[in-house]
Amino acid sequence: MRFVGTLSLVLFLTPAVARADDSRFNVEDIRDWLGFCTKLSTEGSKPIPSPSRRICEFISGEGWGCIIGVSNRDSIFKTDKVMIIKALNNILENRWFFHEEYFVGNTTLSEAKSLLGSSPPPTIEQVKKINRLLIEKSFPQEISGARAGVRPEVGALCDSLKGQAYWLRIDVITIQYFLNQIDATNIFTDHQVYYRASVGEGLNSLRQTQSQDPNDFAESVKLQSPKSGPRVRLLKKGARVVIKEIEPYQDEVKVYFFDAGGSQAAIYLKMQEKNAIKAVHFWRGP
């Protein structure tokens, strides 16, 4: 097989992050205020698990009152927006906001289960980030993604790589369940690769499985999972992939891609300190 050149994807997170806390909502992050409040009030008032219902259960009384008021009068004031944003940001810090049955089908579901079930427990910044993703992915038409805080030139760089083909220089692992999957591949600034995820049942689900060897990691996952548990999928080094999306955050960059068969996987480019330079190398396709 002939490899043509190399590509270094270098994302400078100092210019990428336009505000100190990339997870918190800003007023401008809500694209459709009336639609957002109407959906929250309609779905959140029903005793059926849904993202709106979960927000209803955790939001402050003042925040929920503003949402109901906006929905009833079909108009919104600046004070309403400020109050609702403040109430949403208070939810982001809550370690117990995530509950699987409220977010079935959410693309962040597997990531939330892995992070919030990890040991040691996640940091407050990690909790805020995952709760932000759970909310914004539940309302894709109403809420802008966290990249609203990314400088235009960095967003343009990420967007320019979408649809391009590369050959992987590392093995990539996903743990596939019936309705979701866990992306277990993490690359650090020293180019070290770690495969890690929380799997298994009972107490095992609270412990994180980790290895630098993909085969050892895959075997550990199988041993800790029941017979009817997840399937470990290994995408080998040298596989051709097509970039689907790149999401830059303050402490990591997530790269989504498709393999030759159309299956999706992702890798995490981890920051060892905030605002550091992050690079990962792919073999580039023709």
C-alpha cells in the first residue's frame, strides 16, 4: 500500500477559546428562544422521561417560571433570557443531572455513561462539559453547539478537514452496545495513545479499564462484560477513514470519522494542560 504524505492537525486552543468557560451557555447560544421555551414547557410538563422533563426537574423555580411565561405569551424579554441562561448554567454543575432514560438516542449518551461512571470521579469542569453536550444535542435546532465560542479561523480549519480521506496511524477502538457506543481512543500531547472506558456491570461499571495495547484493552473489556455485553470493534492502523466532524473544546478535541464500511468512530485528542498546542498525525489519502 502506498501512503502519500502526512498531515499534522494542529489546533491552538488559546485562540480557539473565546471565553474563559467554554461549557457555560450564553444568551446568543440559543438560536430559537421561542421554540426552545415552547418545547421545554410542553414536553417538560409531561411525566414522561425526556430531556425537557429532566431540565424541568432540575431547573430553579424562577427559571422554569420564565420558560412557562415565555411559552404562554409567545414573546420574550431580555430579562427572561438572562434568567433562563443563569438557571441552565446552574444545571451544568450538577453531577446527578444525567440519567440514561431521559436521554435515549442522544449522541452524547455513551460518553456521559463512560465519564460519569469513571473512577476517580469527574472534575466539575468535565461534568459541566458533558451536561452542556447532553442539553445542546437534545435541542439541535434551538441551541448552537459549544463551537459558538471558537474563533472563526479555528472553526474554518476544522470545517476544511471535513470530508477529507486519511489513513490512520494508530489503532482505534469502539465499544458497541445495542443503541450506542463508547469511543475509547485517547491521544495525548506526547503522542502516547491510551484506550480507556468504564464497562461491565455492578461495581465493575465504576472502574475504568485502561491500556496502551489495543489487544490487551479489548480482552479486558470482554472479560469484564457479560456474555450478552458489548462488541469490541478494532479499526486497525492503516485503515482509510473520512473525517465527519471535528469539535474543539478547552481540554480536548474530538474527531469523528467514517470507515470504509460507513461505521462511525471517534478519537479524543487530550490536553495535558488547558490552552496547550495539540497535534495528531494521520497518513493522508490521495
